[in-house]
Amino acid sequence: MYKIVRKKELNPTVTQMEILAPMVARKAKPGQFIILRVNEEGERIPLTVAGSNAEEGTVKIIFQIVGATTQLLNAKNEGEFIQDFVGPLGVATHTDGIKKVCIVGGGVGCAIAMPVAQEFHRLGAEVTSIIGFRSKDLLILEDEFRACSNRLIVMTDDGSYARHGNVTVPLKEMLDAGETFDMIITIGPLIMMKFVTLTAKPYGVPVTVSMNPIMIDGTGMCGGCRLTLIQDGKRVTRFACVDGPDFNGYEVDFDEAMSRGRMYFDFERHAYDETCNLLKGAK
């Protein structure tokens, strides 16, 4: 059993927790993830490590309440326990030799992007961060990004806060002006990562994308995170959980990944509604 040490609401649909898991905390690196179960009957879900403190033995997770399991997890409070917390899993984000990086995060994907930005900042790289949200009330982690970025640009789709527009707007402005980066790392919805990649392509800047959104089981056994890469004109199958989650954005077949992701929407919505009803009945 793993104790919930701290819990914080970041916005109405996004929650941050710190879990006491000393063995995971000692090994976790930015870009990796854990697998958890809320209770003995619960499903296993992957969540990215949003930070760790080896001295305290805690691991930070940030999750959006979108399905049955995240609804059950969010019902837990500080001092309570979850059943399983396994990791770290996946390949850590590549940082060697990168001196100037642009981190582009969207929505709850900023929870994954933040520890990556913090690690580059710790290593002395010049960090530009662009974070985008649908509206002001969904904004998360602005102060944390500001603390680890040489330059931070905040975007909202509806213009309710900071700059109006999506994350590709300032990225294209910088590239058009001749700005160069050793790497662009983008983490967020698949459609956002696709267009960040397309925006960068004419300028030849390397792009890394995080394929966390398509992971399900997290061990490669279920095949749910099967991903098609196009390498040297050939279609190659990889798995986001064991081969990634980071991949070369220019190689990813985003359209296939988005099509497969929509297959589970109705099932997840049904499970979420059932869990909400159960939790209401328990009060």
C-alpha cells in the first residue's frame, strides 16, 4: 500500500498528488512513468512522473479526471492509501548535448513537460517554454514553468488569459525570426503534437514527441499503445510504453494514432458515469 502524502487541486478537472514510494523516487527520471492501481479490484493505469524527491521518498503525479479510475483516485484524500505504485517505467527523456531547448506543452500534458523543463534548467540549458490551454480556468503550473524557463509564453485558445491563440503561433514566430533550437520537445494532445511537428518541419529543427496519451497497460502486453513509425520509407511498429514514450515527431503516423485513440471514448465515458454514480451513492 502506498500513502498519499499531499493532494492539491490544480483546476476543476486536474489533481496533483505526492505518493510515498521511496524506491521509485530514488530512480525516477523526467519522461518516465509509473503504473498504479487504486484498489485490489482496480484497473492498472499509467501516469507520468511529474517530479520526485529522493530525500522524502515521494513521487508527484498529476492526472486529469477523465475516466472511472481517475475518478476513484481523485476521491482519495491525504493520509489514505492506494493499492499499487510501480515504476519507474519507460525511457527517460534524452538530454545529452542539448544546450538550447523549446518545451511546448498543452493542457494536462504540461504536467509531463514540466519535469522535463526543470531537468534541462538544472543541467544549464537555455529553456524556452510555451504552454497552452483552452481557457484561463484550465491553466496549471504557470509559476513552476516560469521558475525553470529563461522565457515563458502562455497561450489560451479563447484569449481569456495571456496571449490569444494556440501554441504553434509563437513557435512559428520564433522560427520565422531565425531562432534556432537544438531540440523542440512537445507534450500534449495528439493533434497539438502533430501540428507542432508540422510547424517545425520546414525549419529542420529536431522534434521529440511524448506518446503518453495512447498508453493503456504500460508494459507492452496489451498492444493498446501500438504506434506506427515511418522510417526510411517503411512502416515500423513500436510500443509507446516500452520503446518510448518519446519518439521522433517526424516519424510518427499521428493520424493513425488519433484514429485508434477515439475507439475507446464511449467505453471510457460509460465507465466514468458508472463510477460517479457509485461514489455519489456512497456519500
